[in-house]
Amino acid sequence: MRDLIKLNEPLIGKDEIEAVTAVLKSGILTHKSGTGPRVLEFEREFGRFVGVKHAVAVSSGTAALHCALLTASVKRGDEVLIPSFTFAATASSVLLCGARPRFADVRSDTYCMSLDEVENSISRETRAIVPVHLYGLPCDMDPIMEIGRRKGIIVIEDAAQAHAATYRQRKAGSLGDMACFSFYSSKNMTTGEGGMITTNDDDLAQILRMVRTHGEERPYWVSRMGNNYRMTELAAAMGTVQLRKLSSLVDRRRENAKVLTEQLGTSGKLMTPIEPDEMRHAWYLYTVRVRGANAGKRNKIVEKLRNKNIEIGVYYETPVHLLPLYRDVCGGKRGMLPETERAARQVFSLPVHPAMTPEDVMYVADNVKKAIV
């Protein structure tokens, strides 16, 4: 049996180790305002990469979402429109503000929020819209932004999986009023744990920096709700090195994804992921969907592949609205989001990360073709 092909594998090299070691030797491990020299450097470079005026580093992707929602003054009695086909943090960040998630269904081809659903699901209580760039593919953001502006609703990109993705030649993270990134260890770039919020709005950036440090307007002067969401100097040093490698790492993901699509796209038994015109997929995950007679056999196919030492992900087997907490809080029930629930039964994700060799990619493709016979 060959070695396990992991679903995702961070590429950590000598440069990252040296950067972190230099921070340890400096003795400056963090800063009480979250503005140590390494954090400031990382923020500048990340903002420049995304193409925005401001980048605010925080301790996780979930912290980024919570900070953005607090900055948008989301509060008890408000609703935030989100997809259910996402990681639970998108929804839990809303609950942490005392607000209520309102779930919108997704498109059957991209798994991103349906524009019709966005338009039709907005209520008088809707304070924010959080489109999720799922698996690394951006949502159709311009129409969503038009809806937000027309209705006076703030739009916050959940770009946790979309580092280096582009939409109409603009990078994910520069498309909404604010955007939130995660640097968890599985992501296209990592700080171990960490997050970033990006924006072009000077006022929002000022509030974000307050919110990440207990809501302090100045040291020990708290003027709004916040938390300790600072990024450490260690994480920022690692992130700066990873950011400089990001474009080449995503290029390798794209090469691997191209091979998988060439190998799997003609079977007729799988729907391979699409890359619509004017979008550039970041390929955080390569997600296929069983179709036809195989549509009800996803779990058996996944088990066959795992038995071949290929790590397979199922994102997301249970949509958020059907998780116990959200059934209780939001009245989630089966049948309310048909496209989401159908996708949850049929999709699975294959390794596509840059540590894979060409032989690894072909091994995955060959075994997928055998498993779906």
C-alpha cells in the first residue's frame, strides 16, 4: 500500500523556520495593540497583494468574521444572509453578535449563493450579506454588491478558502465592503492559525483595529464591543513568507486541477468543478459531484478511495441549517434548501495541493475512475 495522499498539506520550508526563529530571538512575540513590526509588515504586503487600502490581521478566520460583523454593527434583532453550504463558523459568528443567520440556497454548479435567493431572502431585518467563495471559487459578486448598495446592506466576503482567486481581474478580498480570510493550516497559505480582514473603507478599518483589541479607542479606553483577536508576531512572520510563495503555490494547484479535470471530465458519472468566464479558481479544494445512477453512492465511493490511501473530504455532509444548534435557533429543517441538501449528499473533495507529485495526481484520478464504475 502506498503512503497516504493527504487532502491538504502545508508546505513549510527553511524560510518560514528562519522567520519564526528571528521573532523568537527578538523577544517581541506580540503587541498589546496588535501592531507589532511583523504584523504591520504582513498587513501591508497582504493588502498590496489583494489590492486594497487596508488589511487587519487577527487570530483566526472565525475572529475575522466576528470582527467584521461587529464592525458592521450587527446586533440582536438583526439578520445576516449566509449560505448553509459552508463551515459552521460563518453562522456561529452571526450568533456571537446576538443576530440570527438567514440561510440562502446555492447554485447547483458553483455551490455559491444563488443571486435569486439573495434577492428574495432579504428582509427588513437583514443587516449584512456574507457570500462564501466556496472551495476557492468566487461568488458572482458584482450583482450581490448592487443588491447590497440598493438596499443599504453591507456585504462581507467570506474568502477563507479563496486566497489568490480572482473575479473580473480583481482579487477575492477586494470585492465587498469587507472580506475575511483564514490562515488555518490546510489553507492555500498558512500561519498555523490566523486571519485577515480587508477593506477599502477608512472608517471600517479604524473600527476593525479597535474591535480586534477589546474595542479600545486608545489604551484602556474601551468605546465599543471587541475582543482579544490579535495576531502574534510569530504568525505574522510566517504569513509574510507564505504570502510571497502564494501565487506559485496556487499555480501548482491549478496544474493539478487541470489534470484531474482532463482525466475525470469525460466519464459522464462525475460532475467536475467549473471555472466560469471572468473567474480564476484558487483550488483550495477540488470538489466533484456524483451524478446519474451513482448519485446515491457517494459514501461508498468515498470509502473505496480512502481504502486506497487517498484522503477524501466531504464538505459539507451536513449543511449548517441541519446541525443541531441551528435547528433549535433558526428552525432549520429538511427540504428548506433543496439545492444545498442535494449537493451535501453528492459532493466529495479530492487532493489537489501543491505537495502532490504528477504520479500522485494520476494515482488519484485512476482510482476515482475505478471507484465510480
